[in-house]
Amino acid sequence: MTYEHTVDYLFSQLPNYQQQGKSAYKADIGNIVSFCKRLGDPQKKLQCIHLAGTNGKGSVAHIIAAALQASGHKVGIYSSPHLLDFRERIKINGEYISKEKVVDFVSTHTDYCEKNELSFFEWTTALAFEYFCEQSVDLAIIETGLGGRLDSTNVIQPILSVITTIGMDHMDLLGNSLESIAHEKAGIIKKETPVLIGAIDPSLQHIFQTKAKELSAPIYFTDQHIDFRAESDLKPGYQKTNLSIAHIACKLLEQVGWTTDFSNGIKHVAATTGLLGRWQIVESNPLTILDCAHNEDGIRYAVQELEQTEGKVHIVFGTVKDKAHGEILELLPKKACYYFCTSTNHRSMDAAELQEMAAKHDLQGAFHRTVKAAIRAAQAEAQPNDTIYIGGSTFVVADSLLVF
């Protein structure tokens, strides 16, 4: 089986949240526990950092990795979703897992996984654990896929847990209030293991404090926000918070014997770790930005950033069907010119339907059947000093990367 056939199998044959949404979500971790046991429990042989949160997981994970790499450590990152290549999910010091390893793992375990009806995320999580173990990484940074308490990654025993933010997203699975979502994220807190809480509403602190007390876990809050952006390649305003969370995480790692080089690591986070789609500038004339913001908090930060740009703002925008569309659309700037689009992902909302819905929020623009067509239309209209923002969904960003 070729790598291409293997990836096609993973996406077409297995329950997959990225493609199917809620119907692919499994509210238990029994399958991953059994599969890891079959593999010899590789996750128990790893030193790990565990990350959960509504926004910021990817950025914080890659910033911490950059600081560790700058200090000479071999660092694995397991993250999701990917944008262009499945292998983006599993990296060591910025290098993707080999195609051969993916093919070999899938071929070896197909019968077992089909018999036991493992999901796409359960399969790939186990693959990441085994790969990091085989490659003898010094530290593995593991992001939850969705939630925390019942996430497949929650079988690890980390040396540090980090919860970045709590916001309204995936309410159909995690609950319709910040409190219920916070309880799900708090599920990654482990006995006697330090936990760092990032940018959350103060009213939610007691949820994490109560859980940490139950488990005798030292708890820390990100109460000091230092603006490291002048020294980093991560410039948008929202990265100030992520850089601060990562900075404190590195200090906590140093307290238990790890070395980090935060000041040098943050200079080239994207280049050294392979971070994509976070206010990624792909052209400068006009300024063209790809950004994965896709929920209320993420869009709010993006709009704040767009207010700092010059010229007219052109927004290429698409989303998925299962989002809080009204709340998100209400946040978008009224004066921008819109190019509504449909990505190639099966969960994408129809562009014409999105245009109609956006009009109720005084957002005006044409609809386009593909992301590429929307981008070309925006480029045709934009002047050299304007800004083109492309986002609303990670799937829109993924399609955009094939254009630039």
C-alpha cells in the first residue's frame, strides 16, 4: 500500500471528526487504552506535556517546543488538525513522521483496528505515541483533539498539564456553558502533576482549583502577561497571551530539571517547528494573511488585529456547518468586502447559504464555489495597500495553502 492509499484509507474508512463532525466523536477512552496496551503502552515510556484549551493549543505547543529545541532537546509534537499533509500531526523538531512509518503502522494494525472499530483520532494518537517512543524523543508535547476528560490523548501521565483558554466551541459535545466546557478541559489534570491555567475568565478559576485540590496537583495561573512579540516571529496581538503562557510553562519545566532557551527559541518558532496558519503572511503586496481562527474568541482576536492594518480589508471567509454562525458573523467588520467560499471539506457550509446568512448581519459580498475562486476575486479587487484576510475555518486555510 502506498502512502497516498494509506492516508485515503484513514480518511475514508474510519470515523473522523475532521471530516464528519459530531458523528465521529467517541465519548470514552476504552479503545485507545486497549490499543496502547497491545502496542506495549508506549505512552507510559514518554515524558510528556499535555495541552488542552479552546484556542492557543497549537501556538503554545510550538512555542514551548521551540524553546526546548533551542536548548538542544529532541521534541515531538502531536497536534491536530493538519492543513495539507496528514504528517503535520506528528513531528519531531519540525520534521514530519516518515511516510514509511505511517504505511507500516496502518498495514500492521488494520485488522485489529477494523475489528475494534477504532476512530481516526484513536488510530493516529496511538501512532504518535509509538513513533515518539521509537525515536527516543526527550519530551513529547501532546495536544488534546477535543475537550480533555474523554479525549484519546488523556491516557498519558504528563510532567506538566497546560490549559490555554476556555471559550465557546464544540458546544454540542462539551456543553453549552463556559462552566461545562471548563469541567471537560479540567479532566486532563493529573494526580500530583503541576497544571498551568492560561487566559480564562476569573469566574472559572474555582473549577480548576477544586479539581487540582482533589488530585493534590500544584496549580498555577498565567497572571503575568509579558509582550515578547518584539523578539518573536509570532507578531499578532493574540500571540502575546500564548507567548506568556509558554514562558511560564518553560519556567515550570526548568523547576523540575529541564533546560529551555526561551529567548532564542521564540525568534523562529514557525521555521523551527513547522507551525502553519497562525496569521501566516503569504504575500505582502497586498498584505495577504492566512489564519485558522474559527470560533468566537479566535475571530474576535483576528478582527482586533485587522483593525490595525491599513487600506481596505478584503475577507475571504468560509466556515463549517456546525458552528455558532450568528455569534461569529456578528463579530466581523461591517465595512470589509467579503468573498464567501466553500472549502473542499465535507463539513463546509455552502457559500451561497453563508452569504445569505451574513447579509442579515450587514456583511456584503459575493459567494464563490471554491476557496481559490474567492481568493482570485479578492486579489482582482484589492489595491496594493489593502489587506486580504483568509479564514473562518482551518479547511479554508488548507485550501488556500494550495493556491500560494
